[in-house]
Amino acid sequence: IIPVYNAEDFIEAAINSCINQTWKNIEIIAVDDGSTDNSFSILKDISDKFDNIRVLQQSNKGACAARNFGIREANGDYLQFLDSDDILISDKLERQLKLSKDEKVITFCNTINFKGKDINNIISKTTKPQTLRLLELISQHYIFTPTVLLKKDTFFKNGFYDEKLKRAQEHEFHVRLSSRGYVFKNLNFEGVMVRHHNSKDRISNKDISGSEDNDIYLLELFEQHINSFKSGSKQIILKLYTELFNLAIYKAQQHGNKRNFIGVKLIEQYMKQTKHYEEYNFVYKKSAVYNLLLRRLGLNKFEQLRSVISMFKT
């Protein structure tokens, strides 16, 4: 399943990497998400040459909605997601299908990072731990979507990607699954090539300004997942809250780096409302989270400037 938005420079390479898989019993579903370039025409030209390629269209709703559309249309038992600018290594599917038998074990792999149009322009490799559970997934490790192989039934049993989220939908889905007893196992091979480029349409290049409500919603969902975790003793729950607070600090830092006072303040307010805030034995008990962030991010000058501006407005 490939969500496509304005990817005319890369989509053919992405689809070819699916066609060239050593595991041949596949269908390829490309969901054009309201592209304004030649992506749809390129997709149609390619699909006319192959019986197992389907091209779907929707108005621009984002990659998350495109993936959900593809899931509902898919005929296969297993689902492989691929971003339209990335590439699958040829034996990726075959290696995972051989070892994806346990319903509660979800396999994933490592990645190769390259820059621009030249796949030989490798800049780094990313390797994850062998096993990832809820404690590791909240703030320590993010599993890149194309590295995972998922059973279609997993979505129908646990819900689809949350389209209310504008970012981190896959991160939330993986945390949701892990809170329900799923374990993520790294097969420790490089199966996906991740393209790094400067397109304005790439999600990692988009400004986070105005996304504080999205981040609060994400944190709230994670808190719900922690509280629903069936295997957690009080000690484990507090450790999970530690990871939740670490994620909140990271989100606040992102807003702080953009000098977004509102985003930092809202996250501080959220953290104070969490169930185990008072029990959490960390620096928060000695100092307000916001004051900690002011020092860590150097926002004290920004706050002083904001106060001066407020006086002039008054």
C-alpha cells in the first residue's frame, strides 16, 4: 500500500521495488492523495502494464487516510506499507513472511538512509534493538512504517490508523498494539531504503507550528494506552509514565525550538493533569515543568520579551 502525493520524481522507483520482490504473490495498491503534479498519470501508465497494480484516488486527506483506504481495499492477508519516495530491498517480504507466524509478534527490519535520487549515496544505516515492547516504544524508539509487516486482521481487531492525528499516526498505532500485548521483533536485516530529500511535501520537512493540539491528543492517547495495559504492576506503570513525560518534554522542546510559547504551556498543563504526576519522583516535583523547559531551551529571554510586548499592547 503506497500513499502518493506529488511524488512524480520518485514513485516509479518505489513501485519497481515492489514489482521486483522475490515474493511474487502480491498486489500493489497506490492511493493518489489528490496530487497536483503528474503522479497520477505516471501511476496509470505503470498500472496499465501490470495486472497486480491498482490505482485509487481520493481528495487530499493525508497519508494516514490514504493508508486506511488501501487497507480496506486490500485482498492480501499481510500488509506492507511503503512511502512513495522510499525503496524496498528485493527480499524484504520473503524474509519476513517466513517468520511472521505468531499473531502477537510483529516483525520489522532495519533501514539504509540515502540522499537524493542516487540510491548509492548512502549517508547512514539505522539499527533497532531485537525486541521492542510498550516501555521502549513510547519515547525511546520509533519504528519506521515500511519496516513492519502486519496482518490485515490486526487492523480489524485493533482499529485503523487514527485520522484525527495529523502526525505520528503510525507511532500511536504501534504503541496501541504494544499496550494490548503485541511484541515487535527485529529480524536484524536491512529491508528498506529511506530517501532523504528537501521536498516541501515530505512530512519531516513540515513546520510544527500550530500542532500543539495534535501533540496533546497524542499524549492523551498514550496515557490511555498506559492505563489500559493489563500486565502492568504499579512499578511498571510508573516507568511507563516516565516515558510519557519524556515524550512530553521532547514535544515541548520541538515547540520551544520554534519559540511557540503556547505549545510549551499547553504541554505543561497536560502533564500536571496526568494520573501519576504527583507520584512521579523526578525534577517535576521540585520545579514546574515549564520553568525546567525555560532553562533547558533558553526560553527565559523569549518569555521576558513576551512580557514586554504584552505591556505595550496593554
